[in-house]
Amino acid sequence: MQQRQTAFAERVKSMVDRVGSQRELARRIGVSGPTIIGWLAGSTPYESTFRKISEKTGVSLEWLRDGRGDDETELARMNAAASDNSPRAILKRARETAALSLTQLAHRIGREAGYLRALEDGSARISEATVELLCRELPALDKEALMSGSDQPALVREDGSEGTYGATPNLILPAGTKARYLPLLSWAQAGALGAGHVDDAYDYTGVLAFDVSDRKAFALEIRGDSMSPGINEGDRVIVCPGWEPRAGDTVVARTVDGDVYCKVLQRRVGEKFVLISENPKHGPIELSRDEVAWIYPVGQVTKIFRRD
């Protein structure tokens, strides 16, 4: 038993040396300084603590607990974990930099501490309004960084048309072409849109888009056949809030009542917008300026091919 304790103490020392101090290692794991001192002196954690150390540092449980594996490889894993730039890691680092507990931060922004804990665990989604509240209280927090990634497992379609929002597409692209995954928010149809762009949770699903400079661009999935055969049910459209809609553009329009339409902006007549469908079975729609919450152009369409 003493041999295992001594070996564990040596591994703790190597971890301390790698991160620079006992205090830093304690911070990364979420334990007190005296706990680290105790481990260096030969005490052995419970099994649950071994697992916690493994999860927090990135080293394998087998190496940590039993010394199996290569020391340098495991310490390299710990360095990789320390450079975690996922939204939950960014949020946690900003909170710790501000020296605030979850309870203190929750009180300041008017949220539940349990919800903030879930955000830092990567098990809850976040709204743009909550991000803005957090940025107000945490000077080290960057809004774009917090909203530009996902803590969910990687999601990849074989054709590359979808991936985890925030991930870098694994594609070979022509020179000068840029690609990124945009957040898939909800359905666009002649009905209620379940998630709006202003203040709703971003999902982890991302839709591939090419050379879209609009930083607020997002993707919507189409339901219905009003735009067939050009845009069919299940296809994804890339919506660009930063672009000015013009007559003849395919657009997504949302009413103040929450109805959403993917149509062609035919013209604007006085205080009315006239939207038409590609499918002749569907007649035009007229909306007054007061009825329209927003109209954004569609920049690209991602076709979803299905086998009959």
C-alpha cells in the first residue's frame, strides 16, 4: 500500500511542476491547498476523487491511480486540457478571475446557482441575454468567444454539411475560400418559430457555410413545399441579418406574432411587403410594416438529399 501512495505522490509532484505551483493545481482540480500538500505527503484520495482529478486535468485514471502509461504523454494531456477554449471553460475561468462563487455570480445576474453550475458543467444551454448579463459582471468574459462554440460531443455528417457549431470544418478548400459552421436555430415555415435569433438557446448543431462574413448569420431548417423545387422541406438556409434585403431576394421573414416565412421578397408597396412562393400552389403574402419583426436575406441553401 505504501508503494502506491509514494508513486501517487510522485505523480502529483510532476503535475505540480508542470502547472507551476501547488496553488494552480489545486485551482484546476477544485480542491484546497492543504489537500495537495496531503497528497504530496503520501495520503491517497478516494476513488471518486481520483476520477475527479482525471476529469479536471485530462490525465488518464489508470496513470493517475496506478501509474500505468507514459508520464510525459499524460502530462501533455494535462496541458491540452488546460488550454480548453470551450464555452464552459471560458465562463469558469472568467468567474474565477473575478473571484466570484457560483452563488455570488447567480445573485448578481438574477439566475439560479444550479443553472450556472450546469453551464460550467456543459450540461445546459445559454441565451444571448444571459451571455450579456454575464459579460456585464465578468470583465474577462468575451461575448463572441462564449457564443462561438459548443460543449456537446462532435456532430459530423459524412458529407461535412453539418458539424458541431464552433468547430473547424475538416475540409480541403480552394485557395481563398473560408468555411465555418453556423448555428441551426429552428424551423422556418408558415407557423411559429420555436427559437428566435434575439434571445434563445443556441443548439450544438452547426450547418456548413462558405464565405459568409456576417458574424450574426445563422441557419434554419425549412418545412413545407412553398419554395419547391428550389428549396425543399428539410433543406437548410443560411440567413444573414447583416445584409439588406432587396426585391427578388429569397428571404426569411418573421412577424411580431412569431410566424415565420421563407419566401421571395417580390416588392414593397407603400407600407406593405409582398412575399411570393416558388411553388404556384401557394399564393402571395402581404405583410404591413407593423406586422414585420424582421426580414433577413438568405445567403446560401444547403440541400438535403433523400432517397425515396
